[in-house]
Amino acid sequence: MMQMSFLNKDIFRNIAILGIVILAALLFIKLIPVIIIGGLAIWGVSKISKMKKVKKKDPIDDFNKEDTTFSSDKDTIIDVDYTEVRR
């Protein structure tokens, strides 16, 4: 009687590896939407919190608080000589 070549110990190991690969692929496919939704939720919450912080801080008040007048006493004035370059 002849033995069939595909009935050996390696075929069960190959089937087990194939099963693990398929199971991992299915698990990965099921987790991708959850990961994407979680990432978008975290991004949205951080974006909204930054927008709220910006709205709390009034930029007009900051402009009014700054000293916008020119005074030569506070700042150092640098005089620079220059020559025009002609093409």
C-alpha cells in the first residue's frame, strides 16, 4: 500500500499557522475601526479644548496692555549704512 505524501506531521503545523494568521487578520480588521474612531475622538477633544482656551483669552485686551509707543530711552537704536545694489 502506498502512503499519501500530504499526510505528514508538517501539514498540521501549516494548518495551525494558517489559522493563527487568519485569526490575527480578522482581529486586526475588527480593531481598525475602533482605533480610528478613538484617534478621531482624542483629536477632536484636543482641538475643541484648544479652541476654548483661545476664546477665553481676549486678544484685544492683550493688545491694549502692550506698550505701543515709541521711546528711544527703552530701546537701543542701531544706525545702519547701506548702499543700493543695481542689476
